[in-house]
Amino acid sequence: MAFKWTDKQNTPLTTSTPSNQLRKGIKAAAIGSAIGLGTLMSSSAMALKTDFGMEYRAVGFAASSDAFDTGAPGTSDTDTGFGHLIRVKANFLDEDTGISVYTSVELAGDRWVGDNHGVSSPANPQAFNAGSRGDNVRLDLGYAQIPVGHTIFRVGRQATSYNNCFLVCDDRRDRLLMIQPLSETTSMVALYDRRQDSTPFANRDNGDMAALGLTGKLSENWNAGILYVQWMNNYEGPLIGTPADTYILSNVSLFSGYVSGPIVGDALKATLGFNYMTNGNVEGAVDEQYFTDKSPSSYLRLEGDAGVIDWGLQYVISRDGGLISPGFDTYSSLINNNPDSTQSPTSMYTMGSSFGYGRDGYDEDLIIGKLTWNVTDKFAITGAVGQLSIDNPTAGIDTDDDSMVYDLRFSYQVNKALRTWLSLGMLEKNKAGQLSGNGLAGPIAGTTFADDDVKAASLNMTVNF
């Protein structure tokens, strides 16, 4: 019933419609009674259709490296933890007008810290959602969708992913959006986001962003998309305070695009994507930081299947601190693979991270391959091997190093609602790199791993209906 517009690669350009994950397992009447919607049973509300669902996720994890031991009394090179996430979703459609409202509420989504959350929470802000934390119930999604002819308008907090998560991955945006179909195979999107507004009457912290994009088919099987983003020029000059005080993307221009399609049927499919950022007005402590000059990043992905074996090979690059979303699937559980609203506790290094952010000469390369053996239609084993290369100019000294990357995953789809998986990963030491950590295990930004490998594992369970 809801209009969902994607970039033809199952990665929504702007808003992931929550009903994709909803199942009819919870009866609308029962939930309606539970949340006080009994008035909807009146005759004036009979045209209202509802859809309910929920998501539960649990994880246990461990990470180990000498890099984590600060040397302070009581600290260790190993950490273990647990966490869970609970989201309840409710969508409403008025059949007479076609207007719908989509909502998702996060009831919990934190690392387990014990019984006394009133004491622990300020000291333990780790959570699945990098942008929404704390023990209070909080809004995950909440927007109205209004059809006007063939045009769709959306207003409110929406989910967003684009370019196979290379630009943005499962983020939440306060957004005004218009989707305009141009033909049966081509659509245009125009949007405005307010990314930040921390202090009234201090416009330098405002993160106003506008975007215009096109997606469509190049041929029967080949898809392509292009997106132009422009941040408003709210400030020009040196960084004042922290990035929270001065929005660092002021006046930045961004282009992001992709092309994808089969080369040899299902045996070989290719995807090529890129991000390109320039024109920033905020000056950092090092040359060209905060995208004052050109900073490109790109990926080439080849994938296919041969019977019970699926395979993938990709090359990912970032030049001069070019941007790559933390949620991008690198085939490694330790590198990126960390969506914004569903953080991964094993993601320890982020290509295209804020450490680069347009920094002159800061280059990264990853070449990695994977094989998946579909043992049954429910059980699969995936292994990945690759090499990460980092070139880091620090204090005028150019340092570069390579690290091997190893990953192993066992996944089991128990039934249509329940899925479990175990991931194991290792990233060899690198004298040029710095770890980033993640929102669930905790931030470790700026931590070098020059003297020891980094290892992490997680056991996961999800329930969706």
C-alpha cells in the first residue's frame, strides 16, 4: 500500500518504508487496544487501515588487541559485552485520501550495563543507534506520506540509504522529501534535511542540506543513479570549538552515483559506485580537512553464483580522505559494516572515516574477496580474505602499511521470523592506521594498532514480524 522508492539495488535512496519488515503476526485490534486506539473503531474511521510489527535483536560480543589496553590500572586488552534492541512499528493509511503515517518507536537499544541504569547510563552511552541514546523510549521513525497525483511528499523523520550504503546506510534524517516519477523506469527525488541545529542564534552549527537525484534503467537489466547534494554556506573560516559547535560540511558539494547490472546472467554481476566531495568552507588543523578540496572515493564490486556457491570480489578506495559510509559492506566484520541505526560491536576500523574527512594525502585501499557455501536453504558459511592498505601523512611524515583481513561467518535462518549468526574476524596490525570503534562496543577513535592484531567476534539473533 505504501509507495517505496529505491535505487533498484534494494538500498532505498531516501526512506525505507517500515512496512517492509512488518508481518501480520500481531492483530491490529489487539495492539490497537493496547495503545489506546479504540476510537478508530468508530464509523468515521472505518477507512483507516493499520499495520503493526516489531523487531528484536540481541548480541553478545568480544574484542581483543593490545591496542585497547591503555596501561591504566584495571584496564585490559579484551572486552566483552551484551546488548539488545527492541523496536515497535505502527503504520496507518487513510484509504479515502491515500495519506499514510509511518512510525517506529525504540523501546530499548543499549549495551547491557546492569540493573541500576540511573547510575550507569551516563557513564555507558553505548547503543545500537549512533544518533539516539539513553534508556528513555525514543522516536525511531515518524513521517507522513502524502500523494498528490503521481507525486509523493514525505515530511518527518525518515530512514535513508543510498548507493549500496556507500554514501549513507540506515541513517535517520529529519527531512522534507518529494518523489516524482518521470517515466515508467525513471524517477526524480528532491529533498531538504536539517542535519544539525544545536544552538539557537548560532548559525555556524546549522547543517542545512538540499539534494536532487535521478534513478532509472539504462537498459532492461542495467540500473543507474546520480545524486547531487549541497550543504548551505552557514559559516566560513577556521573550526570553532568542536564539530558540534561548527558544522564542518558548510558549503560542501557532493556527487554520488552508481551503475549496476549483469555481465553474464547470474554468474557475473557488476556494480560501480563513487562519492566525490569538494568546496568546503571550514578549515581544519591539517591541509584540506573538511573537504575544502576534491576528495573522491569509489568501489567496484563483482558478484555471482555457481550452484550452492556464491562469490564476491571488490576493490574499495578512498583518496585524500574521501567519504565512505561506516555502514558499507566491505565483506569484513571489522571494517565498516556498521549501519548508523543498527551499530555492529565488531566494527573496529572505518574506511573514509572522520579521521580523513578530506585530509590531503590520506589514502586507503581495500581489495577483498568472499565465498559463501549455502550448505542448505537455511544454513550458510561465508569466508572472506583481503588486504587493507593505508597511507597516512602525519606531522609531515608519510607512513604507509598493509594489513591482511580475515573473516568467517556462520548464519542460520531458523524460520521466517528468527535468524542467528556467528561472526569471527581479524585485522592484522598496521602502523599507519587508527581504530574508530563503534557506538555499541564504545568509541576508540585515534587508537593505533601498530603493535598488535585486532580480533573480534559476535553471536547475534534477530526476530522480525
